[in-house]
Amino acid sequence: IYRPISVTPETGAEPDGSRDKPYAYLNGMDVNNGKYYSFGGKLYLAKSDMKPCVWNPGTAGMWQWELVS
């Protein structure tokens, strides 16, 4: 099964899932609880493991994503 991996950081620093170095979210990637992801110019915290994740951050009704900024 193919799952994309975030390799191009939006912050200019090597991503590690921290608040300062979030992963760039790609539809279908593995998302890990407690890690940060950037999407659409905003920062989100994953509140659950989603493997693979097919729900974009900011999707209405998705408690698994918390908007940080």
C-alpha cells in the first residue's frame, strides 16, 4: 500500500512533528497522535493516530485534528 511521506518542510527546517518543525500534511499519509502538521497555511495537532489519514486537517466534525494557529 502506497502512503505519501512529508519530505518538503514548509518551515525550511527538517520536519520532526514538533510545533516548530511540523510535517507538511499529505492526504493518505500516516498521522501520529501528538505530532504537528501544517496544511493550508495553518498548524494542526493530531489528537489520534490515523493510519492512513484521508481526512484533511480542518475537515468539519473531525475531533482528531485540533487547530493550533
